[in-house]
Amino acid sequence: MVVSIDFYSDWMKEQVIMLFCEQYNEDKNQFTLFFEKFYEHGFQKEKAIKIVALKGRKVVGFQSFFYWPYQSNGVTYNSFQSGNSLVNADYRGQGLFRRMLEFVYENDKDIDFIVGFPVQASFNSFIRNKWENLFNLQWYIKKVSFIALMTNLAFRSEKRLSNVFSSQSISIKEELNIDELKLINNSEFKNWRNSYSKDIKYYFCFKNEGKIIEFELKYNVRNKIIGELIIGRISSSSNDEKFILLGVNQLLKKAKKTKVITLVSTALNPTNNNVVNLVMKKKFKIINKQIYFITKGTEGKELLKTSKSWNLSRSDIDTW
């Protein structure tokens, strides 16, 4: 029996969940909860595109494209991110992943474009499928405290981070360049993301002379002792370089104050010259670490095909 490619239906839910649980040794109840919060939430339920590979009525592959709306100059695109891809081990090497990628464009024409952040193992498969690698997100770091290497184990990091940073985000009317793309950040989108994310997010807001900038943050421990503060989205009401620099410096001071953070890191599009990015690249040191970024459906769209147009950060990835 030939393996067919089709859109997901609700009767396949149990099989799709078990496909992931068996591959990644996930707890079924926890993954079911994630699946429901991710795909059945009001923000995604009527938007997310889910595709399966079927051997009769047996699900042997899954690929999704979830609604991931970018905006530019007041226009919100019907854009999607590719993710949560998996083919049953017994059916790999048959081109099923490629066929699921092709299926979406053969059967759903109401897509402006798709983005992806593939791992090394799948990157070449996307490129062979005519996805474009305009650039990669580049990592930058800033060391803030060597003392934290010695004190990190002695303190409860969550408590100290909560004492310094906020757990609540604020709404900021950002000043964006006309010719750049940035992911929307409205309350509906943030509520959906927070519903499925297991990670704690922190926020640091800096205000000065009526201007405001907010840093979205996560805490990570490397090698059991290195406390890392990861910057996701940076939202600013102003493109004033001096103000933004003040904000970044205040963030670094706050990070040092926690006594559990050794370094602060951020991932940016190295070709984007938004003032925030320029300040970050001046203050932080580039390292030999990148995240693949790919696009599909940008043909004939000059803005989308221009690498410097994309104002991206670590928080552009669904796993943030």
C-alpha cells in the first residue's frame, strides 16, 4: 500500500501524539496537553496547517505550519512557521518529509510565506525542497559576572531573578523601520505562546524621558554552573541610540545584581541595521554559534528577499 499525504483530521490525534511520544520518550499526558494548547488554542485552531503521511489509516508522519504573523508598515502577513516535523523510523528514506513540505503549497494557496529554523539534520532537506537560506541568526554574548560562577549554586536562581525582573510584559507601541519585518506581539499572540511554553519568562523595562524599552528574558544554566540570561524580543518606543544604550546598560547592571548570571546572550540577524540591533552588536561579542533561518514563498517579493529587512531574535522561534 502506497503512503499517501493528506491534511490532519481529529481522528488522527492519538496516533500523532504517540508518534512523538515513542520517538522522544515523552510522557503521553504531558505531550497531549502541549498538543492541545499549541494546536487547539483559539489563536491557532482555525489557522494552523497540519499534514500527515498515511499508510492506510496508520499515521507514519506529521508536519505542521502554524500561524506566525509578521508585520511591516502596518501590513500583517498571513505567514507561518514550519515545525514539529516527524516521520516514523520505519518509513524514513522514502521522501515523505519532502512530500509533506510540498503538499502545503500544492493544496493551500492562501499563504503569504513560510519561515523555518531547522536543525542541522533537516536543513539540507529544506534546501533541496527550494527553501531559501537568506541568513542565519547570529549569537552574541556579554560577560557580566565571574562571581556568579561561585554563587550560582548557593542561591535559588528563580527567587533572585524574580526579585530583580518582572514576570509581566507591558504593551509598547514600537518604533519600527518602514522597510523591515517583525513578528507581531499583541496580547492574543502572547497569551497563546505563554499557554504552551514550559519556561519561565522574565521582563525588564527601562523608561527615560517618556521613552520605554522592554527586554524579554529567559534564564538557562550551562554546564551546571554557568547562569545565562537569554534576551528574546526587544521592544522599544524609540530609535534613539543613546536611550537604547542606557536601557541595555541598565539590563546588564540588573543581571549582575542577581548574582546568578554569568553572561547575557542574544541571537540577532547580523544584516539588520535596526538601531536596537546596532547597539546590541556594539555591546556584545560575536561567537561561533548560529541558528539556521529559511524561507519559502518569497518569490517576487523584494522586501521578503532582502536579508536586512528581517528584524528577528531568539523569540522568533516557536520553542522560545
